[in-house]
Amino acid sequence: MTQSLPFDAISATVAALQDELVTIRRDLHQHPELGRAEVRTTQLLVERLERAGVTIRRLRGSGLIAYLGPAEPARTIGLRADLDALPIREHTGLPFASTTDGVSHACGHDVHTTAALGATLALKAVEDHLARLNIGVRVIFQPAEEVMPGGAEDVMAQGGIDGVERIFALHCDPSLDVGQVGLRVGPITAATDQVDVTLSGSGGHTSRPHLTQDLTFALAKVVTDVPAALSRRLDPRAAAALVWGSIHAGGAHNVIPSTGKALGTLRMLDAAAWDGCERLVTELVREVVSPYGVKADVSVVKGVPPVVNDAASVEALSLAVSQAGAQAAPTPQSLGGEDFAWYLTRIPGAMARLGTRIPGGRTFDLHQGDLVVDEGAIGIGARTLAGCVLATASLVPASAPLDKARVADR
């Protein structure tokens, strides 16, 4: 059946769009917008999709959903891209570097967005074939992936995946060469939470620590002892990692401050262990600071569960990758978090890793201001996402949404 599907037509459309897609990606890269403020980005997409005759629905605030195929399809397949940038200063030196001070697309969401746009336009070109298959497509251009709680929850609250059978997404991977796409059945990312610890107590002069509650010392103990204790209170197979990103207390050499903060992320591979960690982290912080008499306020903001790829969806992705002229590669589970995971608590689907490394070039890291991608990944991403729809129609029987009662128990 795959021979009768219009993979070649999709590839030809994406090839014809390649220069335009690169131009759009560079425009988005120059004008990054933070989560829930992606107004310009949304408008650019709206104008291009409306020009192509694609039916759209704007989401509240920012973001949109594009609809393809028959009005009442027998099956609806979802594709998702995220729109937001990061509060990170860019220092790539590219001629199309960010023009917004302190904000950049350091996670490659500009590539995700442009690839999804290319996939939408390619599927529009074969919409008559979608009608014959009685397949609908819903492309979600989602805001606010980088914040907690993320934009996936906003989309679901607005009915964005109601009636969607299965959903797919890509994420840039600068450790894979362009032309490679990383696939994995099962969990591919980790659960992620934000941890904020605020200590307060009586400060004083550093010459008299015995007359104070030595808050700086207590904060240092939190930073070192809580991650160590956590590793002995959780099953090591959960691979929990509490890592601090910001620590601050005081501003003078000879003053013990009265307040201090530590901000970090808690990540783990196991969803069951993740469920009870909010209570455990709070308990450990208070136990660690108890000898010093300081007060501890702990906030654990539940982030996202792991992205768990469905086997049938990965099979469809594998076919789409090969039809896109790319090479599937095995990929490990990472400790990164992704709010695409929330969709997969409701419906099956899968996320793949899109190689963006220039062959023979440097391996960059995500969430760093020097990230550079090979723009050849845009076309591969567009062909792969569009191909997922055709591959699902060919390989995957229609399925019902996940049982909501079972999801609630996770």
C-alpha cells in the first residue's frame, strides 16, 4: 500500500519550498519570542497558512491549530511543533542572529516550527489523497513548551487533541548529523520538575557566626546534601538527578545574609518514582537545615512526565524517515523534559530526534547561546512529519484514545 501513497509528491513539494522555509526559519530566528508571547510568530504562520488555503484556529493568547483533510474524517492524526524561545543571549555571530536582547532560539524551536509549516503545506498539496483515505490532520503550533506548566496543557484545555487518534513530534538533536533521525520505543525523555528553595534566618557579622543562623552555610548544605540524600531515598533505577542552576545569598564579604535561594531542576527516568518526589524533596530540605535553625520554604513545581513512545507510532515514524530520505538511528533515553509528554497521557504517539549537526562539524548543546544547526534538517523534518500521516494510514490500525481512568492513576 505504501507504493500508492504520495510520499514522492510530499518530497517534491518540500523541495520546492526549501528556500522559502529557510527564509522563514531565519526570520523566526531573528525575532524569537518567549512562552505565551509568541504573537509575531503566530501571525507569520497564520498569514502563510491562510495564503495556502489552510483552515486554522487561533489558540487563546498565542499559537494555532491547522486542519487538513475532510471535514468529518474517520481518523485524525496530530502533528505538533513548539513556538517559544528561551531567555538566553545568542552569541553565534550568524547574520540572522536574534535581534531581541537576551532571547534566542537556543533549543531549535524555530526549526520545529518551520518543519511543521513545511509538512502542513506539503499535506495541503495532497489533500485530495487525504480525502480518499478519509484521514484528517491536525497540526498544533503550540506556545510555551519551555515554561512550567507548559503550553501542552493549554492546548488540551482548549480541546486541541479531542478526537485525535495519534500524535507525532520532532525535537532537534545536535549530537546527530543532519540526515539522521533518532528513534526509540518506550521512554525517550525524563520527568522534570522545578525546585525552588528559600532559606531565611537572622543574619549578622561574619565575625560572630555563633550569634546568627548561618544561612550561607545552611544553603551550601542544601545544595550538596539534598541531592546526595535523594540518591539514597529513591530506587537508583529511577536515575534521579537534582541539579542547581542558580544559587544566591548575600552580597558582601563580611555579612551573613538573612535570606538565600537555590533554584534547580529535579529529573528522573521513572514516572512512578516521580509521583512522590515533591513530598520527599521538601522533607529532605527541612531535615538538612534543621541543625542551623533557619526556616526553609520549598516549592516543587510539577513539570512533565517522561515522553513514552508507542511502538506502533515508532513503526510509522521509521517508515516516514526512510521515505524522507533520512536514516533512522537508535537513540537513548535522556534526562531532558518535554511537555509533549502530556499529550501521550491521553493518546498514543511518538517523538523523534531530528539530527541537526553539520557532518564533520562541532557538536553543540541545546539551551546554549552558541547553538548552530544545519538548515538541511528543515526539509527532512517536514518530509518526516508529513510522512507520519501517510505511514500511519498504511501501517497502524485505528485506535481509541488511552483510557482516562488509567491515565489518572499514573
